[in-house]
Amino acid sequence: DYTILKNLKASVETRNSVCHSAIIFANALMYMGTTVDTFLREHLDWLARATNWAKFSATAGLGVIHRGQLTQGQFLMAPYLPSEGSSGSPFSEGGALYALGLMHCDKGKVIRDFLLQSLRNATSEVVQHGACLGIGLAALGTDDEEVFEDLKNALYTDSAVAGEAAGIAIGLLSVGTGSDKTEQMLAYAHDTQHEKITRGLALGCALISYGREESADALILQLCQDQNPILRYGGMFSIGLAYSGTMS
């Protein structure tokens, strides 16, 4: 309902960045998978007010709207993607890589190599953040070793912004597999000084235990008894995900 969006936009004062972002999110969810981006095209000046992470999210929202566009994805996102010689905003470039992951979620063969190359070429931690999330979604549940090595390299740069996304992305890559990658993840979560990275890894471990029920209990116990409160927080997510939908 286009009128709802127009009314929302009209009712929010121009300087409120939180509400600005919320309307962009609402638009993306309302038009998920429809390829209809009329609202954004008609309000480009308004959209351009998004800065920093809001700009990242606004660009990523296009991936939600165009979800499932497996053949057209790169073409649709081309104006925002990192390219040689261009000096675009790292926030829109990172958001565009995340958008490609959202578009190709669980069907990422066609985009896998492009996203991996983008991750390797990225110099900005914001672009790395988007590339990690994108490749995690595109390679969802494949447990691909090459992707894992690249994500691990991003994690070991010890950049808070890139590392947080790398931790979550490793979880997406191995979602529901019960992989023993959690051992390396927890070891690094204890080594790093960055809370964001610890949180990303805690969520990653929870994703790996998705649907595993009793076989995740050892990991859950380890997380729930950890001295670090962020890892105990990951333990709560692990319980929820491991027993998801079981009423156990």
C-alpha cells in the first residue's frame, strides 16, 4: 500500500534519522521480492539523506525488494557495487554486496565467486562487513571450505566492524551443520578485545547449532558457563535455535 508509505514519510520530521531508516526498512519488507522500487525512485532526494550505516541499510534494502533475481542481480546493483577507479561511499558499496547476498540467499552459485573476489579486494572494513554478510547468505549452509578460509582471514584482521560480520557469516555458511568450526570460533572470541567480534562469533555458534537439538548440548553448556557475558548471550540463542520449533 503505497499510501501508507507516503503518509509515514509525511508524518516524520525531516531530521529524524531513526524514523528515516525505519521507513526504508518498511518499504523493503512491504515490497519484498516484487522488484517494485517505485517509492525509492520517486523520493531520491529524501533517500539521499541516509548517511553512514543508514546508507548501508538503504542499499541493502534493494536486495530484499529484488530477492530471487538470480540472473539480473549484478546488473541491478551495478551502480552501487565497488569497481576499480570509482570512489563511491564504502557504506553503499558494502550495502550493495550485502544486497546481493539477500537476493541470492541459499541460491548463491552464480554470485559466489564475485562476492569472494569483492571480499578479497576490499580495503574498507565497511565493505568487508557487507561482503562477509553477502557471501554468508549466498553460501548458506554449504559449509564451503574456501569461503570459510576467506571469512577466517577477515576475522583475523581483528577489525571490529569486519570481524563481527565474519563471525555471523561463518555461522550462516555452516548453519545447522553442527560443524566443529565452533572450536576455532570460541578460541578467537576469547582472544579478541573487540566486543563486536565476540558477539558476531557468539551468534555464529548459535547458527551452527540450529536444529541440532541434543547434539548441540555440549556447545550450549560451554557457552552458558563461559565467564564472558556475551558468550553466555550466545548460549541463549543456541538454545533457541537448537530446539527451534520443537516445544521441548
